[in-house]
Amino acid sequence: MDPLSGSKGFGLILVGGASMKGPKVVAVLSEVMGCAESIAQGLLKKRVIHVLNDVTEAEAKAAARKFAAVGVVAKVSEPKYFKR
């Protein structure tokens, strides 16, 4: 087990595309971000959406799986202090 796996600092990013449309995507974005669906709908017009910041790797990967289930690719970003 990686000793840093429980540390925070990870994030989740969506990069716009044709797959980021539809009520299922809006519902997942709303759930993961904890915002109203109307706000999630507006965010989907952006090219890049920073969905989560400063969460554990497990939380980021769990959210990425929710997006994958509706056909959206989400990128888990690593903490900046881990990058070289």
C-alpha cells in the first residue's frame, strides 16, 4: 500500500467534448460537486471543469468512475508536491 494514498491534494478534471452532454452527465456533475443541476448545466458549457480539489486519491477515483459510467472521461490530477 502506498503510504501517500490516504493523503489529500488530488483533484478531478473534465475536459470538454461531445460526451459532456445530456441529463445523466448533469446529474452526476451535480451530485459530485454538490451543486444544483442548473449550475451543473452551466458549467458544462466550459471547456475545462475542475470538479474536485484537495480530495484523497480514492475520492477522486470514485468520482471518475461515476463519470465513466455515463460516458465521460475524467482525469485524476495528482498533488503538485508529488510532481517533479
